[in-house]
Amino acid sequence: GWVRSVRSQKEVLFLHINDGSSLENLQVVADPNLGTRDLTFGSAVEVQGKLVKSPHKMQNMELKAETIRVVGPCDIQSFPLKVKERHPLEYVRQFPHLRCRNNTLGSLLRVRSEATAAIHSFFKENGYMHIHTPIITSNDCEGAGELFKIETSNEAKESAEKDHFFDVPAFLTVSGQLHLEVMAGAFTHVFAFGPTFRAEKSQSRRHLAEFYMVEAEMSFTESLQDITQVMEDLLKTATSTVLSKCPRDVELFHKYIAPEQKLSQRGYLFIYFRIPYREAVEILNQAAETFTFKPEWGCDLQTEHEKYLVKHCGEVPLFVINYPYDLKPFYMRDNEDGPQHTVAAVDLLVPGIGELCGGSLREERLHLIESRLQRYLDLRKFGSVPHGGFGMGFERYLQYLLGVDNIKDVIPFPRFSHSCLL
């Protein structure tokens, strides 16, 4: 592992080492003669000895060292992470190639790993097939965001009239939903968990140009309640797993990064409210707060509206369902209601973040979708069934779970971090 602290006394040498598997360090007790000049904070070591019961209350075991070998020395004068200092995230961001050695980012990456495994496990245990949807694609799935165009380095320099590499323009995917809908025509439950890209000039604390999306499609589903129940069960299961397997890592965030987040943990596992869009607009119109964007029927909910609604409901997750027909994409199922025409769509709003998941029943009735869009029809001509699905930004889930203010702090490598390694 790597040395986290060195304390040499006249008769005994104490080391704390960590191998990255836990926030906990292992105490090593050794003869001072085993120490060398290279045995410093940050150095990589191999220690051999015997695990023995520790006399100290703060630890069960310690390692009584027989040999200590410094595998990789560390110059503590130039090493930017200092022993016993709690570096703010603003400081750690300057060192993307070293920040995983910091306790906070180490904890985040362990939580990220466990949450990933929990999400895969949830879908597998509930009969979903995992689909690898394309990263390079020619479609602009529902116009979900600006696209990154793919071209070779030569294409960028040469005439725009030159043939495309793939014969047609190609882009980095903004969503795997359309490909999952294709698969939902053969498999009743499918999901994807992969990278997606949005070429939007947003430098906010809630948006990324590259992020991981969890998406699912369920065939033979005729109730929006079925969709919201899967979303709720997924979040409860994943969160429960993380809290049980990474308790100290989560506690670090709730103690030092976002102390207010721990108060709302009950909402992670127990309480989820459901209200229609109509009621959400009524709540906003009756609010004493002055909003930058005026809430009114037919307008999309802004982040300030979403956060207020969550606060109004007691700082617990909130499903807003049945949005206006003209507000949502063409493929969402028409509720055929009136006079305020709606579709069977849902957004999950959570404390501190706003929207975390979005989903809907898909319009499977060919005659209704024909009037809205001529493309997309082949998916409805051959064995079409009622179905629905949802998508969730994985990094935004981690931001919500841990209370991190800046979403860029929950990704392993910040944008363009490779330049720091060259």
C-alpha cells in the first residue's frame, strides 16, 4: 500500500498504510531499524509480518512487521498532498492525476464503484438484459442535446465536401434510448449503462459534457406507476447497498463536504411523493417565493421550481407526472385527456439537485404517432406493445447521494485531465 503517516520513536516505528480498498488504514508496528530515509508519507511499500490483535480500542488488528521494503519513494517536499491536511476540493482539482490519492476522492471512487455494481445487480436480479448501445451513432435521439460530431483529423482540415468516414455524418451519442426501444421489441426488459455526451456550453455545477447514463425500457407496461416503481426501487436498492458497503466513505462526505445531506437520508430509502404536473404548477403559483422564471401551465419546470417543490414536500424525492402534451417529445404516450392535454411522462426530483430521472410510457399506437411523425413508424408496425422507460444521469445520482456541490468532483478524470499526464 501507500504510507499515510510515519511516526518513529526510540523503541518502535509506527506506520499507517492504505491499499485503496477502504478508508481505514492498517497500523504497522516495527523495529525502528527497519525504517529508511525513503520511508515517508506517500511512498509505496511492501510490508511482511504477522497480523496480531491490537491493544488499542480504535482498531482490531495491527501488523507486526518483519520486513519493510520501499517500492516507490515519494518526495514529500514536492508532493502536493500534505500529511494530516484536509485539502478543499478546489485545491485538489488542480491535480487530476494525483487526486485519487486524496481521502475524499478515494471515498468517492469507492462509492462510485459500489453504486455501479448495485445498479447492474438490481437489473440482473429483476430480469433485465444488459444491452451495449452504440457510442458512435448517426441519430440525434429526440434532440436531447447538442451533438459532438466525429471526424478524422484529416477530415477536419480538408474540404467539407469530402466523404464522411462512415459515409454519413456520425456523432457521439446523447442517449441509448432509441436503441433500447429497438431491443424492447424482442426482449421484455432491457437496460443500458454507458457513456453519453452533450456538446452544450454549460459550465454549471450540474452539467457535464461526458457522463454515464442509466436507461431502461420495459415492454408490456401500460401504467406510469410501473415505471415510477422501478425508478424508486432502483434508487432505494442502490443507495441501501452503498450505505451498507461504504458507510465510512459516505460518512466522510456527510460530515465534511455536505453536513446537511445526512438529515435527508430518510428520503433515500423510505419516502417518495407523487404529484401531477398540474398540482406542481398550482403549488408554485401559491408560493411566497419570487421565481426568476414565472411558473405557468405549459412551461417546463426550471431548477429553481424543482428545488422548491422538493422543499415543499419535506426534502424527500418527488415524482412529477403527466406533463403537458406540447411540452414533451413526440413518442410519449398521449393520455387523451382534456382540456389540459397531457402525456404519461414523469420526472423524479431530489433534494439539492432537482431532476435526477426522466421517463415515460411510449406511444405504441401507430395511428396516433403517424399524425405526429412519419419516421419512427417501423418500430410500431411489427409486434408493437405498450412499453415505457426512463433515464438517469449516474453522476447526478452520486452528486445527490453524497451532497457534492460541483458535479465535476464525482467523475474519475475531470475534462481534459489527460493533458496533465503528458
